Amino acid sequence: MPRYKFTLTDQEKEQLEKLIQKGGKGYRIKHAQILLKLDHTPENQQWTYKRIQTAYNTTNSTISSVAKRFVTEGMEAALGRKKQLNYHRKVTGEVEAHICAIACSEPPQGRSRWTMQTIADQLIRLEVVDYITDTTVCEVMKKSKLNPGKLKNGASQKQTQNM
């Protein structure tokens, strides 16, 4: 693991100390403390990765990534969290619409109502998604306040009486 060495300017030290005194989000304070201890000055020579790790209850990878972000991207990047680049939602609005449509339709033959698992299986059968769990279906149903146990899920009872 490469160790990034840097020397903080007086202005940067002051900014970090103000952040620690002022408070705020815990990870920003911890990252500021790590940066102050990693500062390549004679008074910080005794602060090794192991000592910083014990003092601030963190890991070596956190210490090295904070140092790397400071050297390569600057102060704000080092104080913040690492950006999540690969985050994407599996359940889009289109998938939610399919879930609602399935839940409101007639249940499969031999069943009195849809279950979370049968809805998930139907989504895969219809090739709406490659893979989905019954838990994910349950979360979408909860979000849209659907109840597969109800006999009529979406149509008003007045409309069905008039037909």
C-alpha cells in the first residue's frame, strides 16, 4: 500500500482545526483528524498508520484512501466520502408499473391471490427483469401501498357494480 506524504499549509491546518472544533458529520471530522496526523512535519513523526488506526478507530485502507484523495483531488475530496460510481436502481418506474399491473390482475390459475414470489416469477417469465427477489417486490408493493391479499386492488367497487 503506497503511503502518500504531504505537508499541509498553515491555512489548510487552520481550516481542518476549525472543522474539528465546529463539529458536523462524523466522518468529515475523522478525516480531518487523519489529515492533521498524516501531515509530514517533525512533530507528527510518531504518528504511524497503526497509531492513527487505533487512535481514531479506523482502518488502514481508510487512512490511505483519505491521504490519496487529498494528494490527487484536494481537501474537499479527502474530507468527503468516496463517490459510488456503480450505483444504479434495478427497479425503475417501468418495473414498478409492471409489478402494480401484475398485482392488480387475476391471480394465476389454482391460486386465490398473488404472492410476492409469484409476482417475482411472473416478472422474470415476462422478461421485465433478469432477476428479482420477493423482498424487492414486497418493498415496491409497500411503497405503492398495494396489497395482493385484497380481492379488488385498483378498481373501484362502484365501477364493477354498474357493469
